[in-house]
Amino acid sequence: MREKVTKGTPAYPISSVDNALRLLLMLRDQPRLRLTGIAASLGIAPSTAHRLLAMLVHHDFLRREDDLGPYVAGPALLDLGLAAVRNRDVRTLARPILADLARKTGETVHLSHLEGSKIRYLAAAESDQDLRVADRTGQLLPAHLRATGRAILASFTAHELDEVLALHRFDTGEGFSPAARERLDAELAQVRERGHATNRQVAEDIVSVAVGVRDHRGSTIAALNASAPSRRMTAGRQAVVVRELHAAAAELEEVLTTLDRT
């Protein structure tokens, strides 16, 4: 079930963030913005608008056409737009690959991506066996507790992982103890060494194996996994399934790279 999103004025608005976001939204109707117009539209002093623009330029959300020219969308903002298109299309692009993967492995397979500190199941292809793992499309679960999440987190730098775990603490009110963080770091090191993540859900007696999916820059943007009852997902069977997952991930990466080039 998706989390309910409510609109309205936040209880504790941050004016600087509000102004920055309103400024970026102005680009929908005005592809070129000037300092005086921005200050007037936002109701702020030109000096405040200048500092705001300088910060957005620094982070590549805006750029100037020349030294004295108007401000236009920068590469970071354009990358976000392209990423949104890719995320919208990736489910459609992945479905035939997922169907083929489910046929080859004989198990239920999923495509997932990271949302904050959680993993979202984007699409699935179910096994046709009588005893099988159900389609979990749409579910949102803690990333560090899932094979798909760890397959993605294993590619993160220490700083990037700190940011994800900070989001987890914000969402749940529970931080990671030093011992828990040490265990997670050790698990992610094993994922990097093996090239895949494994998770056993004892209560449901299910074993899941997962691999990352990278974009054209080499960043892990999603994960593919196969899940099955533990009596079928033996150690020997896992090795076979992991090979199929890597082949499917490579196929999806090639499709995404081709899309990026168009």
C-alpha cells in the first residue's frame, strides 16, 4: 500500500527552501529568469534573490546563458527530469525481461528501487508453481532488511549510506546503534564481495537473492531479485538463480543505456 500524501502548508515551513522550490517551479512557464523578476515574483529583496540564485547555480540546478544573461535550467535539474522519465518507463522496459527471468528461474521475480530509506517494489512476474512468493508490487519496506535494498546500498559510499540511515531514523524515530551499523557494514561488504545479496525471512520461510541494476554512469539505480520457499532456494539453486539475475540485469542495463543515448 502506498503512503498517503496530503497537501497543504507544512506545520513548520522553511522560507528559504520554499523560495528555492517556487523559483524552480517558475521555470515551467518562464524558461529564462532574471534577478529582478525573481525578486518581485517571490516578494524578496534582490540581495536575497541573488544569494538564492548563487546557491542553485552552485548545485547546477540553474546556470547563466552568459555572465550578464538570464538564468536557465542547469544540468542537475535536467538530469532530474530525465531520471523521472526513465523511472516512468523502466517498469514497461523491464516487464518482458522480468517475464523471461521468471520463466528461466521458475520463481517470482521483482524490480525494485530505493525511495528514501525504503525499497519500493515496482514490478513483478510471478512463478507459475503452486507454492510461490506473491507479487509485492507497490509495497514499501525498509531497505536494509531486504536483499533488494542491500543490493543497492552495497554500492553506496559511506557518506551516502549515512544519509540513507539518517532518513531511516527520521522516518521511524529509531537510529542505528554502533553494533547494528557494524553488522550492516559487514553485510554490505559481503554483498560487494559476492556480487549479490541474500535474505532469509524466517517467519515466512522464504529466501531471496538480489543483484543491482546500474545506469550508464555506473550508479546502482535499482535491483532485481528472485524469491522462493527455502526448500527450493537451496545454496546450489541460489548460484544458478544469481547467474540468471546478473544476465537479466545486464540486459536491462543495456536497454536503459540505449534509452539514455536517444
